[in-house]
Amino acid sequence: MAHRPPDPADPAADAVPGTALADHLRAQATEFLRALRLHREGGAGAEPVDAVRALRRSARRISGSLHTFRPLLDPAWSESVRPELSWLSGTLALEQAYAARLERLLLALHRLSGTPVLPAQAPGPAPSGATEPGKLAVGAAKAGALLERQLTLARTRAHSTALRALGGSRFHALADTVALLASEVPLAPGAAGADLRPLAAAAEERLSAAVSALPLVTAGHPYNAEALVHGLSPGPAPHPQDAPWHQVRLLLRLHRYAREVLHADLMDVRLTAAGQALDRHRDAAEAATAAAEAARTPRIAPATAYALGVLHADQRHEVEAARFAFQQSWQKQTVGTP
């Protein structure tokens, strides 16, 4: 059920009632059950990976709505379901994340070295000239093979974990709960007539506050030496500069989901662009961490370690580029906001 988006400049704009939240949750629960059926059938016009992706998408949206609009929902029910949805979404995301990370790193190695890292590697652009291609080419193949072994093993384990999760009692209990949600949404007393806009506005304010705390000035520079030095240090912990950006990515997703509840037929391309920049930021940051972890493998050849170090630096540059892209997108959004 689509609702007309209210005019923020009009104080008498129509409220969006709590029934819109119920409609949205029922629709997402139906999508969840449809994806589950496709996954169990193992086909029916959809690849298994598509069915899993659809499960994750609906689980994220249900969980996001329960978080943003929790005062309008039965608290005991909401607080028991939301962690289960987050568990499922995170579990199902790992396999594809490892596959995408490996592909990203191998393509970057090929781009940097100018040589095929794997026999089946597709041709890519020429090296940028920021490295020594001859020296890098010596270790690129072994670095690629090492990354392939490590990330393929991680992907295989994630696949097994996902299969166990989808066949376990915890998931079956969650699926039963979502099936009930498709027919009946446990709203709190009086929630059906409540206005959803204040809660959606609070989600937007949390996002704006988190963006305001970001070091956008630093993000305006193409090279962040502090980020590079930390990543090459012996400690395996994620870079501390990344955490606030990851948090903004989550808050932006919640804001987008809240907008979907208020007016399902309205898409903001500026928010989409900002979200894509933050997705690239997350992917590059995790790829850089994977390269650094591979470089800490005991007894690897110096040429292999060199190639992994260059790869790490390249992905940290990608992190900075994604931050700059977000900065540009967000500034356009701020200027264009009524």
C-alpha cells in the first residue's frame, strides 16, 4: 500500500498511520516466505544465490523496521525477533562476501601487476604506474594463490554454516514467526493510528549526527597516510578510522528502510548513491584487512609479502576514494534537501 509522501514544508501534511507499518511488515514477511520457498525448491526460475539474497533482503528490512518503529510494536515480541533476523542476515551474507572479496583482490592484483594472477583471469586495465610492475609481478601470482586458498576456505566454511543454519531449529522457529507476521502484526495498543513520521525523522537525525562526526575533511584528501600505516602494523584489528563509516552505513540503511515504510513508491537517488559509496568503502576496507592478514602468513616469500603489501595499500586508497565519493554525494544531498 503506497502512501503519498508528505511535504516537509507543510505542517498540515497528512500523517502516515501505523497501519502503513503493518502493511510494510506483512509485505516483507510475504517476500521472506516466497524466497524461502524458492530456496527449498532449489530452482523454480531462481538460482539458490538469488533466493538467499532475497531472504537476506527481507530479513534486513523487517529487522530495520522493528528497530526504527519499535515503540509502536509489542516490545517483548519485537525484542525477541530482531536479534534472530540479524543473526540470519549476517550468517547468510558471509559466503557471498568472501567470494566478492576474493574477486576484488584478484582483479586488483591483476590491475597492479599487469599479469594474469589466475589462468582464467579476465584481462583488465594496464597498471597505474604507482608501483614497480616487474617486482610486483614476481609475487603477484603467489599472493593471488594464497588469497584464493584462504578466502575459498573461508567461503566453504561460511557455506556450510549457512546450510546448517537454514536446516536448524533456530531458523525454523524464526520462519514460523515470520509466517505469523505475514498475517498478523503485533502492534502496540494505539499504534494503528499513530503517526510514523516522528520515528522516521529520529532515524534521519541519528544518521545526520553520525555523518557530522565523520572526518569529511580528511576524506577530501586522496591519500591518508595514517590509515595506511595502521593497516601495515602487526596488529590484526580493523582500522579504527573505519568504524564510524561502517556505523554511518548502517544508519543510512535504517533511514532508507524507514522512508520505504512511509512512502514505498519514492526512491531517492542521492541516498542510493551515498549508500553505494559506503558499500564500496566497506568492501575495500575488508579487502585491505584480508590482504594484511595474508601478509602475516608465516614463512611466505618476500616477493609475496611485497605484493600483498602493495595490494593492501591499493585497497586503502580505494577506501579513501569511497569516502570522498560519499562526501560529494552527501553534500549534494544536503544542498538539495528542502
